[in-house]
Amino acid sequence: MTERIAYYNGLYVPESEVMIPFRDRGFVLGDAVFDTARTFGGKIFKLEEHIERLYRSLKAIDINPGIEPQKMQEISEEVVKRNLPMLNEGEDYWVFQRITRGQNVVGGEIWQSGGSTVIVECTPLPIKPRAKLFREGIDMHIPSIRRIPPECLSPSVKSHNYLNLVLADLEVRDKGPNAWAILLDTRGFLCEGIGSNLFLVRDGCLFTPRSQYVLAGVSRQTVIELAEKLNIQVIEDDLSPYDALNADEAFITSTSFCICPARSCNGKPIGKSQVPGPMTEKLQEAFAEEVGYNFVDQYLSHLPKE
């Protein structure tokens, strides 16, 4: 194999043959949804939960993919199976399902479209460039851009329209190599980052922003469930930048990171100098046991040899 294989509207084809029409509404209007799982040792984690969330997004914006959830799951597994020979040692895949409303109707109204476009693809996780974040910790920065409020668009819809999060991320890129944007909602409370959820640790309890204002990630829910098994109290609440600065620890969760520690907020250190903090490390170990794979070592193994 010299090229990864993707699923495109009923066919398994080389990625270079996935040609999106320029009138596709996902390209023209961002009128599309997606979801993302990841593999551990080549096996997809919680694919069913990701597919369920995908179909909730589809239902919320009234797109019919023409494929049942079970079939979408089977397609995702087949795409990964076909691409496993291209994985290098120590790598894993992001697995994407992308569905657009289809093409605009030429000469028709803006609300009209053809049949949906369905793509399932996978790409290697950015493990090497992100490895240092597991050793040094993320530097969280709060951009001026606020998260789109739920009264405008539900954050539970994982849509292709990521411009709000992209601009926030670009704003903090020059803050340093470990910079990561954590947006405020329009009320001034901590919200989320691009593809990531936030957790704070204080006095032995775990705090995270209310799910009403964030895309409640599958990794976020996994951490909540693991914390409950470990008898760690989890509190969903409105959290301010003050709360982050005065936390004992902080970390973010995402499909790719799983759990990655944060060491600062707006240039000020969080808690003590230990990265990760004791609760973060405890939850990392529990997460690794849950997935049957040491994802922290996977990242750290890609650091340059000293």
C-alpha cells in the first residue's frame, strides 16, 4: 500500500480519489457534521458511543445519511482494517465520519440539496508533535473570542463549522509552543478548547464546565465515569479564570489526548510544579487501564532521546 483508503459514498477508494464537488454544502456552507474516534494499538475505542453521538448531531440538523448506525460502525471498522498496514510502530489513527447535506441544486433555492455525502477516513494521530505536552504540560490561554452560545447553535452538534474555535486557537498560537486556547462562553465562564474539554482539580474534587455550554466529549464522559469509580467527586459548574488560577491541577480531555495535563493559565502556573499532578496521573492510569493501552508512554516514547 502506498496510499490510505477511505470510504466515499458507497465505495472504498484511495484518499486521492475522494473528490468533493465544489457545490457540496459542507464546503460551501459548513452544512455538515462529523465525529472522531481513535484507535489504541489499532483497535477503535468506544466506536459505538461516537457513532451514537454522530447520529444525534445528524438528527439535530435534519440530515439523513442514508446509512444506519450499525452500518456506519461496520464501515469505520473496515476503513481502519484496510489502513492498518500503513501504521508505523507506536502510531494510532484518528477515525473520522463526515456527512454533508449534499450538493446545492443548481438554479434552486438555498435550502435545496441533493443526497448526502458520506466519508469515513482515518489519519495518523499527531503523537510526535504533541509528545512534549505530556512531559511539560499545556499552557492554557484565554482568547478574546468567545464560544458561540447554545441559544445560537447547540454545542452538542459536532458540525464542520469550526471557525469560531479555529480563530480562537490562532489567536493564542504565538503565546508559546505549548499554548492551547480555552474559550470563555458569552457569560464569562470557562468553556472548552478546539476538540477538547477542561477539568480542574481542587480540594480532592474534580470540576468541569456545564455540559449545556460545551460539546460533552466521549473522553470527558469516560473521565467522569472513571472518577466516580475511584470515589472522586465530580462537579459540573460554572468555572471562572479565577478558578483555573487557583486550582490544584488542571487537564484537558480529547479523543486524541485522552488526558493531558495543563501547567499554566494565561502565563501563571497552576498548582505546584508537578506535571502531571497526582489526581491527573491517577486518572491517566485509570484511563490507560480502561483502554488497555498506555497512551502516556505512547506519547512520551516519541520525545527526542536526551
